[in-house]
Amino acid sequence: MPAVHLLDYVAGNVRSLVNAIEKVGYTVELVKSPADVPAAEKLIIPGVGHFGHCLSQLEKAGYIDPIHAHIKAGKPFMGICVGLQAIFESSEEDPDVKGLGLIPSRLQKFRDEDKSVPHIGWNSANTSRKGKATEDSLYGLRPSSKYYYVHSYAARYIEGELEKDGWAVATAKYGDEEFVGAVARDNVFATQFHPEKSGEAGLRVLKAFLEGKMHQKLAENPSAVSTKEGLTRRVIACLDVRTNDQGDLVVTKGDQYDVREKDGVSTGGSVRNLGKPVDMAKKYYEQGADEITFLNITSFRNCPVADTPMLEILKRTSETVFVPLTIGGGIRDTVDTDGTKISALDIATMYFKSGADKVSIGSDAVTAAEEYYASGKTLSGSTAIESISSAYGNQAVVISVDPRRVYISSPGSTPHHTIKTKTPGPNGEEYCWYQCTIKGGREGRDIDVRQLVTAVEAMGAGEILLNCIDKDGSNSGFDLELINDVKAAIKIPVIASSGAGNPDHFREVFDETATDAALGAGMFHRAEYTVKQVKEYLQEKGQLVRQYEQAL
């Protein structure tokens, strides 16, 4: 098989890109030093995270001149995500750092007055702009397809500005801001989205680039295709993974976090076994899940870190599942079985190298937030959230929040932030506050949900996975009051979790809150509904969703 050279400068999840390239029929050779670049025929620079960090790393390692030489020689070059941003002159993210300068303009941060930042999710990369349909595809891009983006800074699109310099452009819209989704000129192609995380649509783009097929006739008539732009509603499948009593890894689901069967035995029944993690993840991918989340609810504490079973699950899943993968559980400073101290950043790096795109932090985030307030809202710089987001970007850090309602008779009876609820408490209480918990909901802390989410946002978290202990396993719908309360407090995206029992619960949460995504578990695991059915229902109700595309 022909080889593709990948410049790996510790840019996050490179394994998924390797898997995607191999999936479309190529082998991958990693560029380990600037001396390797001249031998590369096709060169790809991937990456997530900070513009300044990326360019500084490339400059420090001596890659800038070899990259320019590769492009000048007319050899195929592709930049992905921050790899696209690198070809611009500069970025507001780090104004003192120079880009490669192929495009003489500056990247700007999205406005967050009316939308969440980072921009996370599935959006267009459309060459059919302002009613001008084109019959040509740019490297396999289709106006009807959606692609996975995760970024805070973007190149604003101004009609004709890039085109006058010979660039072909595909764009997307986020709110009222139109930005560059992909650009191509001669031997250079760059995407703001991640093709390796964009399902079959993304694999098609990679294949077209590697085969040198910049322009192809679209199989579909662009003027007859719905090209509604903007961020789609994300539907996420969540798999709670743990060892059962026989030592096998299983997907389980609890009722308010109790995952044992109710069989009348005083010590509790056996661990609920709903299937094998890798097989179920692939099934949900093929049903159209926009992301897969693995929550390691036992953290496999007795295993050497390098042998953690979840690493193998991620490796195997990322070979067949080309959407974002999140892993939660055990992302903390730890001591290995041989006494070696291992940092949370080291743990996260292992997960990223095994196929994860994001890590989810739970109980340790509560502890970090408590210390943040105890120090007068001073950032220590040493928390897991800060260290991981500094290295990989805030979009790589998800905070899993496990609150429960505490009902009170009046707001004055607690120092915590309260809401007036439409669902009164057991004694008719009209107010409640949301207490954060740790240890899988087993221990309550003296910190409310607003305090927690604002603290972790300040530390550099990029997304909130908002659970609700009261709703977990209830199949009664999401806690809309909780979601709206949290969304009003922060700018980063929120994933609604806990309580989904049917497709209308997803419609309800998207209609009645500003949530950025919604997560389902038990209803999918028990095959009561499929992800595909939820998405078809949402589409019928007027929601913009991404449908699964058939394999290449």
C-alpha cells in the first residue's frame, strides 16, 4: 500500500487519523524529525489545541522550513484542524506567534454572546454558497454532508477574498458567523473539521485527497439537496463500563447509579450485563451516534496503568468507529501498582494515544473547585483540568457533573444558588439547590452546581457532561430546570444527561433548553429505541440532525 507521512508533534489523538488513513487503503509513516520531511510524498499535519503551541512546537523542532520546501515542491500537503489554522498568517489566540503565512489573514475567536464556545459538533463544509450551486465536489465534500468540528478560533469568510488568490473554499455557519471549513489550492488542502472523526463523509474526503482527486462530479444534484447550514443537534450514546463478578468487561446501566440486578438477595444481585463495549459502540456508530462516551465506572484500580482494560477498548473501538470518543474514569494523579507516581496528564495522554478524543473528569473536578474557592478563586495551574487543557486544548477536557436536588422552603435557608421549581419537593417545597456529589453520587459536598461549572470553566474545561442523580434511570426525561440553570451560568457547551426514555425527551430538551447535545444510555442498550429512530424523530420535528452515511 502507498505510504502517507504524518507529522506527529504530540497533537492529541493521532491513532484515529492513522486508523482512518489505513481504512481508505494507505499505510502511515510517522515523521519523527525534520530530516524525514524531504522523503515524504504526501504530508499531513493534524492537531487539536492552541495555535501558538502548535506553531511554537513546529518552529522549535525545526519543521517550518522543511514544510515550506515540501509545499513549494508541489507535493500534496494537508492540514487538519489546527493544521488548517497553521497555514494562516496569525491568530488572535496567540498574536505574537507567526503562522506559515500561505494565507495572509488572521484567525478570530467566535463571538460567545449568543452561542457556546468552543464550537463543538457537526456542521457543513459547503462549496454551494449564497444560492450558487456547484456540480463539482472539492476533495469529496458534499453539500448534504456534515463534518465534525471542535475549535474556538476560525477564519471568517469574506466572499471573494480567498478566491482572488486562487483558493477554493468550503464554508460553514455558526450562528450569524460564516467561517472557512476547508480550503484548497494546487497541492495544498486544509480542513477546519476532523475528517477522521466525521464518519463515512470524512473518510471520503481523506480518500479523495490521498488519491489526488481535487474535483469530482457530485453524485447528487446540489440544487435539489437540502443544504441547511449550522450546527446540528448532537445525539450521544453513553456506555457505562465495568468488570462484572466474573471479571469480564461489560456495559451496564444503573438506577440512580446502582448497577446490580434486583433479585431479592440482601447483598444485591449480579452486575447488570447489557453487552460488550466494543461491539455496542460500533452498533451505535452505525445507527448514527454523533459521539460515543465510555464511562469507566470502576477505574480498574487494581491494574497497572499501562494495562488498563479501557486502553484496549479504545484501541479496538477506534479501528471501526470514526466519530469522537470520550473516556471518563481514573483521570487523576495516581500511584501505579509498582509505586510509580503518574500524573493525570500522563493518564490522559495514554488515553489519547489509544484512541480517545476527550477525557472526562468527575470527582476530582469537585475537589479542584473546592480548592479554587478556598484560595479566593486563584488558579493553581496544577489541577488535572489545567494541565490537560494546557497540553491538548480545552476541547479535550469534559467535566462530568453529578448533582442532586436538595429541596428547601425558601432561598434564604441556604447560601447556595437556588431555583424556584415547577416540581415541588416531598413536603411541598417550592425551591431547591443542586448539590454536587463525588464517588459516583455516594457522597454529597457543600458546593452547588453553578459554583462547580463556573470554576471548571475558569480552569480551562471545554464542555460539561451534566448528569442528574434524581433523573438517572427514571426514563422520565431530562431535568430541564437544571440544564437551563447551568447554561445561563457558562459559555462552554453542555451535554444533557440522565433521564432519556424515548425520542420525545430529546425533542423536549432541544426545544426547551439551550443544551448543545443530549445523551442516551439505557433506552439504547435495552433496544427500546435506536439512535437512528431518535434522529429521524428529531428531523420530523424540525431539528437539524446528521444522518449516518453509508460506508465507502
